[in-house]
Amino acid sequence: MKHLAIVLSVAGLAFSLPAHAQDAKAGAGAVKSGGCLKCHSVSAEKDGPAYKAVAAKYKGQADAQAKLTQFISGHQGGAKLGDKSKDAAAYILAQ
């Protein structure tokens, strides 16, 4: 029974990884079309922090995606991503 629980857990993880990758892929388009790259870049500091620095800040936090999605949704800076905020957060955290 214990082995079955482990197998089911691993199978669930395997099915969730492609969805996360797809969110990150959609997020790449969202940050580009949303104008985020005017102030941010993947690796260089601009007016806003680099996405790699943001990903490092949230690394290891279980609720990183939720926190970053909330921040992006309420971001007062420039781009407004609306329902694409979750995808943008996935993309940033993947850096």
C-alpha cells in the first residue's frame, strides 16, 4: 500500500510538470506583449529587478507562485497583465 502511494505521488508530479512548463511558455509571451520588458530583463537590472533575481528571492518558498502572481496582479508600475499574471509568475520563477 505504501508503494502504491509513492507511485501515485510520482505519477501526479509527472502530470503537473508539463502544465507548469506550459504556464512558463505562455508567461514568456505575456511579459513580452504586456510591455514588462521595458523595465525588466531576464538577467540584467533595469528600472525593475531582473527576473533571475526575483526567482532567486522566491526560491524554495512553497507559495512563491501565489505570492508573485498577487504582486504582478496589483503591480502599480506599468504593464497590466490581468488573467495572464499567473503565467508571467511561472515564467519569472523558471528563470
